[in-house]
Amino acid sequence: MSTISITVNGKQKSGDAQGNTLLVDFLRSELKMTGTHVGCDTSQCGACVVHVNGESVKSCSVFASACDGATVTTIEGMANDDGSLGVIQAAFQEQHGLQCGFCTPGMVMSIAEMLKNNPQPTEAEIREGLKGNICRCTGYHNIVKAAQSAAAALAGAAQAAE
Amino acid sequence: MAKDSGIGAAVKRREDARFLKGRGRYTDDMNRPNQTYAYILRSWSAHATLNSVDTEAASAAPGVVRVFTGKDIEEAGLGGVPCGWEITDKHGEKMKEPPHPILAIGKVRHVGDPIAVVVAENYQQARDAAEMIDVDMTDLPAVVDMRTAETIGSAVHDEATDNLCYDWELGDGEAADKAFAEAAHITTLELINNRLVANPMEPRCAIGDYDEDADHYTLYTTSQNPHVIRLLMGAFVLSIPEHKLRVYAPDVGGGFGTKIFHYAEEAFVTWASAQLKRPVKWTSDRSEAFISDAHGRDHVTKAELAMDAEGKFLALRADTRANMGAYLSTFAPSIPTWLHGTLLAGQYLTPAVHVRVRAMFTNTVPVDAYRGAGRPEATYLLERIINKAAQEMGMDQAELRRKNFIRSFPYATPVALEYDTGDYDATLDAVMEMADYKGFEARKAESASRGKLRGIGLSCYIEACGIAPSSLVGSLGARAGLYEAATIRVNPTGSVTVMTGSHSHGQGHETTFAQVVSDALGIPADQIEIVHGDTDKIPFGMGTYGSRSLAVGGSAIVKAVDKVVAKGKKIAAHLLEAAESDIVFEDGHYKVAGTDKAKAFAEVSLAAYVPHNYPIEEIEPGLEETAFYDPKNFTYPAGSYLCEVEVDPETGKVEIVALSASDDFGNVVNPMIVEGQVHGGLAQGIGQAMLENATYDEHGQLVAGSYMDYAMPLAVDLPSFNVETAEGTPCTHNPLGVKGCGEAGAIGSPPAVVNAVVDALKDYGVDHIDMPVTPLRVWTTIQNASVKQAAE
Amino acid sequence: MYSFDYTKPTDLSAAVDSLGTEGAQAMGGGQTLIPVLKQRLSQPSILVDLSGIESLKGIRRMGDMLVIGAGTTHGAVAGSSDVSGAIAGLTELAGKIGDPQVRNRGTIGGSLANNDPAACYPSAALALGATIETNKREIAADDFFQGLYATALEEGEVITAVKFPIPVASTYQKFEQPASRFSLTSVFLAKMADGSVRVGVTGAGADGVFRHAGLEQALSANFAASAVDGVEVSAEGMSNDLHATPEFRANLVKVMTKRAVEALS
């Protein structure tokens, strides 16, 4: 057992972790941040995707100890400072990109990285970029639309800022 | 102009914000003070005698609170997991209904059958200790293949030595036989409806919490119908009366049928929490889900269609074996019978239909309802054999269907249903237009120029939804009523709390039900709160399945609203000094007809709670009404789907290039949500057709037991869909005129996909291929067909 | 998972020291190993996470060789202009491994050391005639892969880098297993500077990754898709599972090879 410290969504957090404690379990059990979900045990469903040092990872496939000192962003950190939905979150609501909501945190986190690396993805690129995320409710149709809509909104915001 | 609120408006979902911020509250997100953790040791053998289970070492392991086995369950005298539907077979005999103990007693019957449960201070300790349990088993021959189950000489249950649960039939066999004898053309088809695993993304979870001081139990669980769990578990398993048992299903991460059923784990944690005087939590992992969540489908069928020379259907015969798995899950016996056999008329005027269903016990995970439940199996059978018939007779697939459409309603089918309304030409016309059916040959030629085989496949489905009239299902063997309940609580200042028995786990009820109430009461939706999922808050409920939430649950809400308005009129009449018969309620106001005298809804509500000036002799204060709605008939959503595929003949890979869907759901409350439901259904249907297959080997091991081998549809596997909801023929017998939309996509799409693949391969002489149409299967089919063609 | 200790050394010698512990297990990105641990299929005493060792990361061009540090992630390889400018097939391959999250963590060293029969990288290492550099020695790819999950690595031996000769042209044609999305049968094809053509096949062989001599000879003589037609690819020695028969895999070897040739033509 060791104590590890992680900056989560801008806040310094620390807690106890065993050698085999996964980041997702540390977030959910130790830090009581339950927005990140576990949907499989073979590292495929992506319900647990968070960002570690700016890169998306499956938090079920990373040890908490490996993240000691790291900066982590979870779904709880994706809203605007005033609590309103962030651009990608708002696009999900607007396009009805979620139903039961269980895969949604991972979807949002994956798309956030996708749009950072490729601000104007094609539909095929979006679908390929969601290869690590399984949704059983939406058939992905509206998730793809949400990603497109978020891309457009982010581009608009970038233009306005110039 | 599109509406922005109320019925018909594409209102954005109010539940989204909490999910998008990571603030959904799912069962596994909850923890109780002083909680323990359960790990279940499950059988690795498909069929074995359980000689002994030695828990001594495990009991002494670090952190272990207690280890339970079947012996503890037996000694406590607990009931088994009950079955909620009794089928009477064709000889008038009741189905075989062997016991289903919470933990295995004497025998294990499928891989995943629970043998023992370790309860410990944490999950890791429970799992570590489970490895110390010494289980002595003697393997027995596994019964896996339904086709040989009767003769294999190994019985899953002593109560059914031939592994036959029931042999059921429906329809006029003699009339069908006569029609076959006179037919100009007979098409036969043997097909398999592949076994599926529902795979909601949230694995199941249950927390039992016994309050010793109050002698009260709470079960937190991932359920589509908490009241049904309270009823089944309380009455049949643990003997806990309803007032001592609360079942709460908070946010649930998808269900698709597999969270309807009462599972042994729910009963175990509830019971164990009282034994230990501590809360007990069990969370399934995905591997465990594959061998403990009820599976779906799994039929083997021989079908025959008799036609006259012009292609008019004369009769249909179907002989199906349906897999029940090792035990009868909650609704399992009803799925291949009353939800399958009754659908075999489809959209067609087939005068005689006969169906025989033999339900088989096997050493596999129990099989029960999965999105569509019986209706996808019926639709697949019918829509496949029609396409094979069209292929054999050289007719266009759409034309053959049109020749046989039902066009006059109400229509009594030869398999016990009465369709109230429909317009099958309308959805077929629409989908052919949407998919540019006429332009297909040109697209096929273009594909051919790239070495690809293009095919187009049609499917015209009907389903019976809005399950269902209680008196009818009671006569068919259901052990519960299938009404729905709702309470409308008008608060003193005029806001409204709606308690509904329809659980929402992705369907968006919190939004759509508020739209319905907002329209009915003329108040803004933000004045309305929808409460569901908690037996302590909701009067009663039968839950969410069978596309019934709006048709049945929504109707109950409307009925309760009607009662509120009726009482409000009495109060308003008093306040307005008018006759009650002169009061009309419109736009949120009680008005005296023909005058400008009116009281707002909130004013009347306040008067009900501050009854100073009130007809107290005549009516009680307060404004809260409950209604139970029992439907008069099923609802009959229907539609037409066209799928276009491109097959790579060198690799067997199938790509869906287009999928168009035209559905008639009657009236639509929220078109955005309805389309989303269709999208999801389509993806699951395409998953069944192309990817998913819960394959067992001959020893009863689930070979496709994780996402490494069970192929879930990903975004890359699917196209964007072309979905339109037709103007629609409103349901004639419920107050909203709605039919239900949750299952349509999963019902209509599998035959459309397979028909398209067969169409693409028809030049090889291929006339059938089983699901899923994997690269291996398509390539092998092409190879075999090529060899056959070369030999001819 | 079973209990184990965890260490994340920042230099190689400390890692090698830790790996000297009885029951120690090295981990690259953990994208294959962690799922295995979760299934309790492995029980290390101590897990030595190599991802903190900066010296194992990085991509550099050395003359006619491209050297990729063992700790370099698939994502870094896929996004590297040094790689795409030198060995386009490697860019394609790395970009097709798993999904974006796996590519952000998984490493080339981890993939080669694990030698999963359906992994992508081993086919490239074989087809390009790579040299596997370890803390002890250099091993030719042809000698490195020794059957399913088996390699020439000894106890305590850690891959430090992989040296790829730069070919004239290369491509990776992946055909995915429908569920896991690993390779069902995939082909890495390289046209080398000496005119030879090398064909690495992953996902197909019952003994893991292999080169196909018949295809290499035919394509070295005549670099055309039609040359593949005349080659007999036997189903013998191909693996058999839910998703593909040996015959189907043998077919895919030819089809993917033809597509590779077409992609380079």
C-alpha cells in the first residue's frame, strides 16, 4: 500500500493504492468519483476512458501507481466553470447522443482527444476514432452527429476568438 | 412549424445533464455503510454432480465474513428463482418446471451456475478466498445441441428425462396441411436464429441492506422493473411481505430485456444481508455477465410456405426448437410461444398458419427475452422464407409482399391476434423511395466494376407490443397482470410529481412523460417531475419491456391526469359558482363554458390544499390521483426496412452501405427519442445479423465468452441510418394512439441484412445463409456454392 | 487481480535489478498484460513498469536504419514523420493497432516481447528483417519469434530498441478478427533495397508469426498481384478458431498479399 497523489480536474488529490489498484478503481473507490465507469474486463468497452497527462487512456488498463504525480481529467472535469455543459457535452445533448448514459463519459473523453488531434474529422475518421468505445443504446448514429456538431462548434469558437 | 414542447416536439432530454457530467447514479456507484462484498464461485463445468463443497479454508481466509453454499440455502428453506409464465402444451399438460435454486444444490447445470458465495470485507479478499474453496464434482455428459437433446440420454433435470420442457402448438394444422396439399409452389427453409448476449454496458449489480431495527429490507438493483422483483423475490423466494421490502433501481445502464428477470444474486444479497446484519454488495464483471445474464434468441426452425401459382400465400408451417437453457428464467416459456407463434401472420393474409414449438432444456445459460423477444425470431423466419420464395419464383421481393398485404382492419389473424390498424403499403412505398430501390441495378453495376457484389434486402415486420391485456395473458399462462400504474401528485402550488411504474434506463421517460403531462394539464414541463424506479415511492408497476412504457405506462398517466382534472372541475365549479357540467378544462385553466370566468390550474390546486372555500361536504381536500391502466389489446407497430450491402467475395466481408427504415408507430410524442430508439434497435439487429454469436462448444463451454470473441457492433461496423417515422396509423385503443418503438429496429433489421447478403450471392446459386454473416461464413458459403456450380 | 508489488523505475539498470526478483514481470504499456492480470491468468510477485524509462523511448534515423525505442507507443510511431518518411508500412501498422487509447499506452517493445499470435508488430519485424536490441545483445527477428507467446528473450532480458532496415516500399494489410479487432490474418509486405520482397504474416499461423517463402520468391521474381495467384498457400499449419478455419486463413494470406502488392503498385 502506498499513498499516491494525482491532480484530478485541476485539484490535488491523494489516496491509498495497492500495487494492483487500477486507476479506475482509485477514482471510483478512493476518490469517490463515480462518473468513470467499468463496462468490461478485457479493456475494450471504453466506458472508463479518462485523460492522463493530456492523452486518452482506458483507466481500467492503467495502474493508479503509474499515475502518481500525473494530471488526470475525467468526465467530472468536462463541464464549464459555471457548471453548464461543455461544448462536447452540449453537443451530445443537442444531438441525442446518449440514452442510458453508461458509456457516455468514455465517449465524451475519447471525442475530446479526437477533436484535439483532428479538429475536422470525416465521418469515417470519427467512427474509426471510436474504436475503443462500445455503446449498446444509440447505434452510434447520434454519437457521430454529436462529434460532428462539437467539431463545428469548436471551430466556430476558435474562429470567433481570432 | 415543429412544436417546441408537449406531444410531438423533439424536446431535448432533461436526464442528459447528469449523465454528461458524470453524475448519473448507477447501482455500483452506491455504497452502504459497513458494506461487505460478495464474490460468486461459479461452475466451470456445464453439467456435473456436486459431490462436496469444502469451504473451510476459504472461511478462514483474511477478511472473509462468511462463505455460503447451496446447503445454507437448503437449510434456510429458501424458495427457488420462480418462473413467471406457465405454458400448457399441445396435449393439455403443464410445462416441466424444475426448481432453480439460488445456489446449486446437488448438481450444476451450466457453466456459470453459482456454487458458493464468499462474503468478505473487500472484493479482492472475497475473490482470493473463493480460490480456496475445494469443489468435488463428477462431470456428466453435457446437453448442448437442442436437436439431439431429446435422445442424448443425459437429463439436465430429473423432471424432464427427454429434456423437453413443453411441446406446444398454435393454429389450425389441418387447414394448413390441406393448403399445402393443393399448393402450386412450396418453399422450405431451415434456419437458425443465433443465440445472443444482451450486453447492456452496465453490468448487473445488487446491494442487499437489512435494517434490523425496523426489520426492513432494501435491495438496490439494476432492474427494468423493481416492483416485479419485489413481488417475485418477496413472495416466492424469501417470504418477505411487500411492506418490509423496498426494491430500488436507480439509474440503470441499459437493459434490453436481460434486466427484466429476477436473478438469484438479488435474492442472495438480500437474504445474506439479514444473516450477516451487514449490507452485501455484488457487482458482476463482464466475463461473469456472459455466463450469468440470461441470453436471447436461440431457435432452430424448419419453415414451409405454400403459395398458389401467382404467389398468394396459402399457408405457413413452422416447426421450432427453442432453447430454454438450464433453468426457466422469468418469462422464458412465453417467448417462443405467445410472443413468437402469434406473430407468424406478419403483414400478410395467410389463411392458415400452424406453428409447433418444442422448448428444450440444455446445459447452457438460461435464455429469455432480449430486445424484441420472440418477435425478431418470427419476423426473421417469415421475411427470410418470403425472400426465398420470391427467389424461387423469380418474383420481385417487394411485389410478392404487396400481393399478400393485409389492407382491411381490424384483422383477425389465424394465430390469435387482432390487428387494430395499419398501412403496410405506406411504409413499403416510403422505404423504397428513401432507399432508391429503382436505382439499385445501377449501383450494383458500379460495385461490380470494383469487384464487389451488391445486394438489397427487404423486410416488412409487424410486432405485438404494449404488453398486454391482463385477462388475455392470464389465460395464456402469465402469472402476473400486465397493467401499469401511475400516480399524479399535484402539489399545493400547482407543480406536479408523477410516479410511474415504467422504469427508464435509456428511453428518456423523464422527458417524454413530462411532455405528455404538460400537454394534458397545460402547464410547463419544468413544473413536472417524473419519479420512477423505487417501490417505496411508486404505488405499483409492472415495468419496462415489450415497447410498453408509453402505450401502457403513458396511458396510466393519462388516466390519472383525467381523474385529477375531474376532481379539479368539482373544485373549480365551487370556486366559480358554476355547475360542474359547465366547467371545461383547457390551456391549463378551468373555465365556465361560454364565459370569461376561469381559474388557473395552480389556483384550483392551492384550493385543494387550503380548503377554506371548498366543497368539503362533497369531496376530500388534496389533489392526488392514481390510475391503473390495463390495455384492451396489444399495439401493432409495423414498418419496412431496406438494407443494401456490398460483399467482398475474396474475404467474405460484408459492408452495410445503406439501411433505410420506415416505421409506423402511431402517434409520436418525441420524434428525436423515437429515432434514437430505432437507431439502437437497428444496431442490435445488425449485430445479430453480422457479428454476434454466443457459441458453445460440445462440452458446454461458452467459447464466445468475452468481447475478445463475442463481436459487439462498433461505430466502424455501422453506417449512418436513414430513418423516417411514417405519418402513421394511430393505435385505436389507447388514449395516446401510440404503439411503441423500442424493439422495432431489432426486429426488422436482421432479415433485411440477410436478405441483402443472399441477394448479393444469388449468382452463385446461394439461397440461404445463417446469421451471423461473418467473413468466414460468407467466404465458406461462396466456396461451397462455387464447387457445387462447377459440378453442375 | 492477484496481489503484487509494483515498481516504476526511471532507468534501465534499476529495472533489470528489479527483474532479478523471483516472479518479477516486466510491463511495457500494459495493454495486453493488464487484461491478462485481471483474468488472474498471471501471478507476478512484482510488476516492473518500464514506461518511466525515458531512454527507451524515441525514434531516430541512423543511416539506412530506423531505430525505435522499445518504450515508444504505437501512437508515437503512427504519428511520426520520421517513420512515415522511411517505412510507410509501419505507420499504417501502428495506426491500426487496437484503438486510440491502446495506442496511447501500448509499446512496440511490449508487443514484440509478448509475441501474441494475432499482434501486428511481429509481422513487420519479420518482414523488414529487424534487429531486436536488448540490454544484453542483438537478436535477428528471424531468430526472435519462437512460437506462440514465445521469444528468444531470456530471464531478465529487456528489449531496448528495434532496428528496422529501411525498405524501398512497404505496406501493412490488416484483416481484423471481428470481435477482438486483433489480426485475423494480416500481411506486412516489404520491398527491400536489394530487390528482394519479404512477406510477414500474423494472425494466421498456428505457431505464430511467419514469413511465407513461396510468396516471397514469386514476388521477388515478379512484383505483380498476378504472381500471387500461382503460389500455393497451404492451410496446413494455419490456426483454427471460431473466426477462421485454416483454409480461410490461407485464402486471406493470398488476398492480403495481393492487396499489399496492389497498394504498392
